[in-house]
Amino acid sequence: MPDSVLLTDLYQLTMLQGYYEQNMEELAVFEFFVRKLPENRGYLVAAGLAQVLTYLEQLQFSADEIEWLASTGQFKPAVLDRLTALKFTGDVHAMPEGTVFFPNEPILRITAPLPEAQLVESRIINLLHFQTLIASKAARSVLIAPDKLLVDFGMRRAHGSEAALLAARASYLAGFTGSATVAAGMHFGIPIFGTMAHSFIQAYRSESQAFADFAEANPDNVVFLIDTYDTEAAAQKVVDLAPALHAQGIKIKGVRLDSGDLADHARKVRTILDRGGLNDATLFASGNIDEYKLTELMDEQAPIDGFGIGTRLDTSADAPYLDCAYKLQEYAGVARRKRSEGKATWPGRKQVYRNYDDNGMMSGDTVTVDNAPCAGQPLLQLAMQGGKTVAGQPTLIEAREYARRQLNSLPMALRQLSNAPEYPVIISAELQALAKTVDQRNTG
């Protein structure tokens, strides 16, 4: 995955040049947050922190990068010398991956010398935005079908290789069973799943022979794709082939449907398989499935055991971006506030506190000034100190379990695919007072 410090916006570097020349290197506080939810979203799921921590810990310009920057003629030799030695030395407070969160709640806070905190903005947004987007999309399917096999099928239409890998990670964190992307298994330890393509069947003159040869080649993963020609006829061929495979010690694990009326085909195929004694064979479905189609199939009680969810997940097709930002909240010990129309921020370094009702369901959050007294569970935790990741950061498996608990505590009304009510997020009196103080200072 890309790790070049030049994976940034030019203005980050031009601002650094200005900061260095004016000796503006006191501590700055930046926070990442989402201004508002996309349409038909009632919540978001934080993801991507692990990649942010790795990026910050490894932050360093290479000799080739410094040489290239010099060739542009835009940077002075003294600034290039500073960049050569630059490393991230700051602190990170963040909501753990898998945390459910809402608008105007910072999910990550950077405290570092101003040039360092500024430089990392673009990549931090890049990493947090994408995985949070995908985890939030995946969580909707997980809540709809918690007991089903859910597999990320979207690599081939993801927007590049990094997006494919991180989509597999984010969806697994949110509760998917695994991914079809093999590299995700190697990089992240995510369970991988796969069957066959229609081309395998088409390459044979006989569909039955294709099934038989595939089974012999993959005796521990016999899942047949049965909709290349006639779905129900293929299901019967699977039944007819079963005794011969059984004699070889090969068990048919399941079949996959990839087109047509999935509910109708599933019922007919289930009947054929059961009648043929393949009661344990599972039905897996794919083909333009997302949480909306999944809801339809669940409502129809289609006898489908698992789903491959691809394009619409890995591109977050119905909500392809988040209105997110990484903004300066404090510099040199003084709270700062952006007041741009429609984009105003709450000043100062902040903490988010969450309260739960007697049933363990989320009941409301409060955003307040850091270290101000407040009821509830603080969500932002120290993740990096002095440029080093704090020991004991959750593994992906641990983050996945935490996400499961978070989603289980989400009020039922917020799980709706549309028209979800607004979750109560209170801006504390202390934070509102700080905003007034900052405004008076800026207009004085």
C-alpha cells in the first residue's frame, strides 16, 4: 500500500514552508469529524485507525522524495533540510475502531507541533474516510442478517488495489464473515472464501463434467455455481453427481446462485437438493446484492445461507462519500475556531461521552471540552504518545468483537435503512461558552 509522504496535497507543503520561516512550531490540536450523515444513514462506524497509526509512526521523507521536491523549485534549501529530518512526534487520541459515532463528534485528535499536525491531514482523512465509509455500509447488512454468511465480493470493482484491501478489512471489522480477496487473508488474517466463475463451466462441453472436475481439484471446497445455463437443471445435475463424489470421499459443500429471481431460484433449488438427499448443502447468493436487496430476501424468507456482497459495498454506491473534515482546534495553547458559513467548528480539544439506558442501549452523547466533568463513558482514548503507538492496541479480531457490541447497543430505530431518527448529541455548556469566548476574541 502507498506509504510515500508525498501522498498529500501540495498546500500542506507550502504551508509548512510558511510555518518554518515564521518559527510557528508550537503545539497544535487538530480533530477529524463528520459534519453530517449521508442520506439514509442513522449512524457511522469508525475504522482506519490502525492504518493511521502505522502511517504516523513510519512518517519520513526519502532521499528521492527530497530530491524531487528540490527539482520543482518551489521549496527553499533550508525547508528541504527540515523535511529531511522530519518525523511525527505527537500524540493521538481516538475512538477505538468499531465505535459507533455521530455528526460533530471528533473520532480522532492529533496533538503535535504545527508543521507535523498539518502535514498529515490529507492522508489521515484519506485513511479514516474510506474505511469508515465502508464499515458503516457493511454494518447495515450485518444488522439485517446477523446469522448469515456475509462475504466481501467487491475487489474487482473497487477503486484500486488499496481500496480493495481496505474494503475487505473494514467490512470484516464491521462483522462480515470474510472476503474473496486473497491478499486480505495474507495482510490482515481475514478468512477468504471463493467458488468458481461461469467461465469454468463454459470451458467444458458438459456442465456435469465441469462440476466433477472442479470437485476433484478442490475436494475440500466444493461449491458449484449453477446458474450458467439452467439453474434448476444444474441443481439436479449436482444431485446426480453426489453419489459418485461421495464414493471418492468428497462432500458437496453448497451451490451458488448469481442471477435471476434469487428468492424463487433458492426455493426451487432447495427443494431439489433436499429431495436428492443434499440437505446439508448450503445456498449462497451473489449478484448486485446490498443491504436493500438483502432486506427483500430476508423478508421473503428466501432459503439462502450466505451472500456475496460486492460492487455496492466496496464503492458504497448509495453514499459514496462522507462530509468529513480535519480542522485546527487549538494552537499554542489558545482555542481556535473556524466560522465559515455552513462549516463552522466547535473550538478547543474535546472529549465525547456516551450514556446508555437501563437496557444497555445508547441513549445520548455529549461533546464537551476535554477534561471537563461530564457523565458517561469517554470515547476518545490515547492511541499514540510521542510518535509511538501505545502498547495494547486492539487486534482486528478484538476490534471486530468491539464493533459487534457497539452495533448490538444501537437503538432499533437507528438501524432502519431510511428515515432513522436523529440520535441526541448534546454540545455542552462549557463548549458553547468556549465558542463565545473565541468569537469575542476574534472580533475584538
